[in-house]
Amino acid sequence: MSQLASFLLVLSLCAFAPLCFSSNTKGGHLYPQFYDHSCPKAQEIVRSVLAKAVAKEARTAASILRLHFHDCFVQGCDASLLLDSSGTIVSEKRANPNRNSARGFEVLDEIKSALEKECPRTVSCADLLAIATRESTVLRGGPGWEVLLGRRDSRSASLSGSNNNIPAPNNTFQTILTKFKRQGLDIVDLVALSGSHTIGNARCTSFRQRLYNQSGNGQPDYTLDQSYAAQLKTRCLKSGGDQNLFFLDYVSPTKFDNYYYKNILASKGLLNSDQVLLTKNEGSRELVKKYAENSQLFFEQFAKSMVKMGNISPLTGSRGEIRKNCRKVNS
């Protein structure tokens, strides 16, 4: 049999076997066609509900993206973050990285409700969050990607995992990289996924130390452009106003583009965790420069890294469940 004939035979077999294009992860198989027969309109429903929510409030897109990130870094991508406290469950929403800042849950509730009407007990909350994250990125002008599906929802949450595993805005570069590596992600994933800060907001409390007391000696962070710092100080005072919001990318705050990296090169990365990508590691510095110069390169790597992150330890097969309500386990 010729090489071409062999290739065509493999392709024809794959047409009937979605696992040919699946991701074989620690948790099992995920593949794009998972709902093709059980809920063919699933992605269309997610897109439709989310588009209305983002049209009403642009910030929703960044909020959804952040939820997926904060979910996947704790117990894998299992929708544990969406659980409210009840019975034996202490919600991850109470953890330091999420308290007073994680948002978008009502939009996911609305999507779940629409999915339950169309195909009850079929689409997991973990999968709808993964799809909604891709749609959020596309709606703000960013790249799309094929979402691998088949995750199931956890029946537990981890407050300690949320407090310990999610990178904090004031972590050192090495600490952030270590937290990524624990999830099977590398320095390229770290720099590309940080680019999600091209949209959304941060609270004053997330970067105040850079303005007034970066190293515990009462001095500001001199890697922050001083005119930009002076501007930030007008609304982020030494005390009070913790919840005041600031654009992560002050140039194009609602457009998914590569200005995040250009801002870092101009010493105008808002969070310490943004600016250290330039100042603390040669490998990450070179990637920042590349993505600042070439938005297409950034988009391509962001899409790849999002697929990789979405595949962190999913629950598949008979593990976990398909929650009817994303906020609580099935009774």
C-alpha cells in the first residue's frame, strides 16, 4: 500500500473515531465532537447567551476568562470554582484570589439554564466554561481555537488549593513560573496566557504596593513608569479605595490585542506579575518582545496555551458528574 493510500485510510477511519483528534490527558480523552450527537446546539447556545452579556458589559469577557484560569489551576478544569458553600463544601469563591473579584457566575447560570432546556443533564459546567472562555476571547477580537470537550464536574472544591495554586499579582517571577510548572505549563504558556490581561480590570489593592511600598521599605517600584505611577496614585491612594478599578491595558482595555506586551516594554505593566515578565527572566523578556512585535504570533500561541491549560486533569468517563446547577452538586 502506498504512503498516500495509507494516509487516506487513516483519515477515513478517523472520520468515524473522534478520538483520533483527542487529547489524551491524565484524566482521559477530550475531543471537539463530544456533544455532536447528544447536544448539537451546545456551542451555539453558549455563544448566543454570552454575546448578549458581553454586549451589555464588555468586562464580562475578561471575567469569564479569569474564571476558567482560576478553575483549572485548582483540582484541574472541573468547575470546582463555580460551587457555592454548602454542606461539606467550602467554596473557592472565598479564597484570596477570588474574594471580591471573581465574577461572571450569573452569566454562566444563564448559559447553563439554556443548555438544560435544550438537552438536560448533558453539558457539564466545566465544558460550558471552556467554551464560554473561547467565545469571550473571540468576542473581544482575539483568536479562536477548537475546544476539546468531555470534562465532567467535580463534587468537591478546594479553598486551600485556590489560595496556594493561583499566582498572585505580587508573586516573584520564580514563584509564578513554579505555579505554572506544577500544572504542566511552561514559560511560553506563562507569557502567552498572561496576555489575557489585554482585557479586563484590576483592583487598587492588587498593585498598591508598587506605588508606595514595593519591597517593604516604603519605596515605590522604580520599574514602573513614573508618570504612569503618578496617574494611578490619583485613584489608588495609600489607604482606602481598595476596590477601585483600573484597566490592565490602558491603551485598548476592551480589545484583545498585543498592547499588553507593548505596555510592559514601556514600563507600564499594571501588576507586578506583568512587569516581572520583562525584568526578571531573559526567556520571558524575549517572548514579551516577540509578542509585542507580532500579534499573529501571540494569537497563535495564546490559542495553543489555552487548549493546553483547558486540559489540566479533567474528570472524564464515570468520574465526577454533570451538574444540573453549576453552583451545587447533584443531590
